[in-house]
Amino acid sequence: MIRRLSAGIVLLASISASAQPVETKIGYLHRVEPKAGLSLLQVPPENNGVAGAQVAINDNNTTGKFLNQHFSLEEVRIDESKDAAAAAAALAERGISLVIADLPADGLLAAADAGKSTNLLLFNAGAIDERLREEDCRANVIHTAPTRSMLADALAQYLVWKQWRRWLLIVGSHPADQLYGDALRRAAKRFGARLVQEKVFEDTGGARRTDSGVVQIQRQMSTFTQGAPAYDVVVAADESEAFALYLPYRTWDPRPVAGSAGLVPTSWDASHDQWGAVQLQERFSKQFARRMTARDMQAWTAVRMIGESASRTRSTEPKAMLDFLKGPDFTLAAFKGQRLTLRDWNLQLRQPILLSDGRMIVSVSPQEGFLHQVSELDTLGVDRPESKCRLK
Amino acid sequence: MWRGCLFGTGLCILLGAQASAFTAYVSNEKSNTISVIDTDKFAVVKTIKVGQRPRGIELTRDGKFILVAVGDDDTIQMIDTASLEVIATLPSGPDPELFIQDPAGKILYVANENDNTVTIIDMEQRVPVGAVQVGVEPEGMGLSPDGKILVNTSETTNMAHFIDTATRQIVANVLVDARPRFAEFKRDGSELWVSSEIGGTVSVIDPAKHAVIKKIAFEIPGLRKEAIQAVGIGITRDGKTGFVALGPANRIAVVDGTTHEVKKYLLVGQRVWHMAFTPDEKYLLTTNGVSNDVSVIDVTSLKVIKTIQVGELPWGVAISQQ
């Protein structure tokens, strides 16, 4: 009936299950840091991230039953970053070469380097540090977490689209805050926003919650933002959660807040319901009786990349997997309205970034009109020509 | 074809109904309504209120009922085509989206997105009579013309599952590109076309061999590949021409049914989802999700001849046989 087969088309034989499924163990290596958080709603759950990986394991196994593949997760928690190398080596000894990592940058690099000789393939589902995709990039680390510059660019595109071009930038005093501040400064310059003033909010320590409550805060934030030159929006860089959540409704001038509070760029939000996302949100909350976080999504995405690669290539060998994921045939559907692919120059996953107000998704970047010759997703973050990464 | 409407709207409808006009029913996902379109005048003549989030829509084989999946109400509503009122609901299982009837119109197969399940319903008794476990997020539903093979596509598993309708067992699984959304057989049963939304392709599958024999890709100058997302499919009865809705590319691709080459792209409304032919195959109606309208394509000249405003976020369309 079919007359001709086109050249180059892979003939997929029909797939039916037989005998014993092929088992693939995926490691999940993370360091759990206790975090107080200014808002009770934002205290990270105990199983933050790993829960997302678990849901993806189930998804992979539903698919796997048609392909005779089975996946399981082996969770390893470490207390100190310096233990990461040993933990990665221990996983390798047990024959686990695919590992989802939610580690601080130094720990991630230590694990990656320790696993080089054993063909370890790491999926960074936690660290957003630019340097991991730039000067410190590694050929055995794929990043599903977005970078600070991707987050900052996503926010900047929207603010510029809104014509909120005059920013009052407030940066926290911790190193991570400073790095986010750098990314926001870069984004402002790239997309034509102007910093009318920059302020540093010194974190003098102290408890996140007190019996005296917010009485002082409403005065403190008001005077802190008093006397600024005319501006459209406060942009706050506060990854340490010391002050940004105190800004909305308390600025001297009535202005919206964005960045670490107010309108927040993120890879996922519990309110995201477009493009079939409700299905994943419901699967997740059914299993874990809580909402799905960005960290959960980044881990889900990593495990789904492994599953997708395994079903396409019929292999879970790290080298074959990396080749497939870097190649032109890999696309992932992850409820973001378009395909996700890997930047082959630094192994960063291209992805739209959601802009959430904590209750709803306000918008999704890249914004209309920000064009790119390869992919509009590459308007977010450091692009190939500017990249310092040389994969080895 | 174009009837004069000199005597006011009421008379127009009457004239239309007496002639060869068909009736198209469009599900509006956001406004929870169905727009009823007279295909003679290509105008909305009535709007029916239905349940929450209506998407998949079909007419029963006898033409007596409209079936519409109202996903957020976890049911399929039956609407009497004479009175245009909801008269019953079917036990579809949770979050129904697309469904298909057997050739006799006695059995309904429903994809339950949230449950990794295809539910089988006896339409006369209006009771569920079985279920088949499939991949993650089942969506597209196709039935071989002889009714023997049901095909379901699962959006996160990325497969077309071939189900024997007699035994209700999966007999084959075929991997396709990311997020498969729709499955359509040629009338002679020789080919199955499966669209992949995120992959942006249509896989042409040999249903006997369970093998992908061709992947149809789409390239539109000036559009990024991410914007080209294949969704709804329509194939003419003679199998010679296929139409593929390309979602946010705002176009319908016209595909040669024999060579599988893309012949033409027709600009329709924004985010085009699904489509239906008039029974005489003179016209093809497409639902354009974001622009809240329906485009009418002249199948012979391959031109978009009219746009009809409907409700908010139109999704599916079904057209009566008379």
C-alpha cells in the first residue's frame, strides 16, 4: 500500500513489552540547607526538587512499560558541599552514572570533576550560577535550572515591553544578591532600561519572624525608598530573602516591585496552568499533597530528559545520552508552550521563563518582538557569541 | 451558494435549513458555549451554553446528538440537535478531551488526560464498560475505518498506542515526536497520521506494520520552528489531500496525500486548533483559538474565503451530515 519510503526516515519497529525490563537507576544528589524565608508560604519543603524527580520517574515508567524500561531514583543527601565529590564517587561505584544534582556551584563542580573518569553525567537542577555555564562549564553537566541572566532578561523584556524603563535597583548585601544584581544590570543595558538609582540593602541579620511583627517594617521600607529620582518600578535582587518581600505596598512612591518580590521570573510556579500544565500540577499535588515548585520542575525536567533520551535511543549509557540530548533530534515537551532544546555550546536547556506575581502567571518571556536568528529563547541569557564556555 | 438575506435573519435561517446547508458546531473553550454556524450563510445562528471548558466535539452517527467533552466538569454532555439543549451526560471519566465513536455509533472511546486511561462507554446504556491503561496524558483518538483498531496518542509518553477494540488490549506502540495531539486514519485505512505539537511534525504511520513511514515537517519563511506546532488533521475522503493545523503558526498546511509533500500554507486565524469538512467536502472549517474565530477554506481552490466570529477561545468543530 505504501509505495516508497523516504530516505533518512528512521523506521521504528513496533514496540512491545517482553521479559525483564531494563532497569536504570538515577541518582539524586542534594544538599539540604535549612532556610527560614520571610514568607511562610515560601519556606522550601523538605522534599523540594526530589519530589519533582519522583513524579518524572513515574511518568518515565508509564512510558517505560511499553518499552521494557524501568527507572528508579536513589536519593543521596549531603550536609556539606565538600562531600559532593565523595558522594558522586560512591554513586558511580554502585553503577549509577546519571545523577540529578541540586548542589551549590562548588559542590556541583567537585561532583562533576570526580565523576569524569567514570562517565558520570550530571543534570544541574538547582544552581543558577552563570559561571557554571561560562568559565566553569563542564562537558558532563547539563543544566535544567535557568541562569540568573535568563531570569533577569525574562523580567527585563517584560518591563521594557510595559515601558517601565526607569528602574530603582535595590540589591542585597550577600554574594548571591550581588550576582543577581549584576544580571539585572546587564539585562537593563541589553534591553534599554535605565537604573535611576542603585541602593544596597544591608542585611544586618536578625530573626525572620518576631512577635512585634511588621510595625517597624512599614516605616523602614518607606523611608528606605524615599527621595529616589523618578522611577517606574523597583527591581530587587534579594536571593537571600532578607528584604524584597517587604517592598510591595511599602515603597515611598506607589510603584510596582519586581525581581525577588512582586513580579518574579521563575522556571515554574504552582499557578501555571497553560499548555497542559494543569495535568502535571495535578499529578504532582496528588502524589505529594503540596504545590509544585520551580526546583521540583527543574528536577522533573532532568528526569524526563533521561526518559526521553532512553525511549528514543534505547540506551541509558551516558555518552549516547549526551550525544542525543545535544543533537538536533532532541526536543522536550515541558508545558511551556514550545519545545525545549539544549544549547550545545554550554549544555544549558533553552526554556521560556514564567513571570509570576505569586498568585497568577502575569506573562511568559521571551516577549513578542524580541527576535533572534536561531531561537527566540536565546534572547534570554548569555548567547553563543558572548559565551566564555569551552566544553572539554 | 450565497443566499440573499433580504427578509431579515429569521427567514435566512429558514431558507438555509431547507437547502443544502449544513450546521457546524464550534466548542468555545473559554466562554463555555457552542456556537452554531449555518454553513450556507457562514454565520452564527445560535449559541448554546454548556459545561466548563468544552473542547472535543462530535455528532452522533445518527445526527441526533452533539457530544461535547466538558473537561472541567469531568463529563461529556449530550445535546439534542433538534432542541439544542443539553439532555444528558455520559460517564466519561475525569477530564475528557478528545473521543471517538465506533462505526455503528454504539461505543464511545474517551481519552482521560489526567488518568493515563482510555474509557470505553456504551452509548445506549450510557455506562462505562471498560478502560485501557495507556501512556502519560492521553489525548488524540483515531479509529481504523473497520473499527478494529483504536489509536490513542499520549502527550508525555510520545506514543501512538494501537488498541485492539475486540480484546481491548494494546497491540503496538509507536514512538512519534513530542506531544502527539491528534490521530487520523485515511478512509481506506492505509495510513494513520499523527500530529506532534511540540515536535512540530506529522508522523505518517503504516497501520499494518506499526511503523513510521514518513515524517512531514513544516517550514514557513520568517517563522521560528518553535512556533510551528502541528495539531488538528483533516484528510479528504479520497485520501489525496491532507490539511494540518499549525497552531501558533496561524496556518493550515495543505499536504499531498500521496507524496506527503507540503503543497501550500493557508493563513487562517491565530492559534489554529482543529477542523472539520462539510459533508460535501466543499469547505473546511478551522477553529482559531486566540483570534476567537473560524476560518472557512474552499477545498477546491485552497483559499480562505471567510472568517466567522465565534465565542472565546474556539477549540473543536463538528459538522452535521445534513
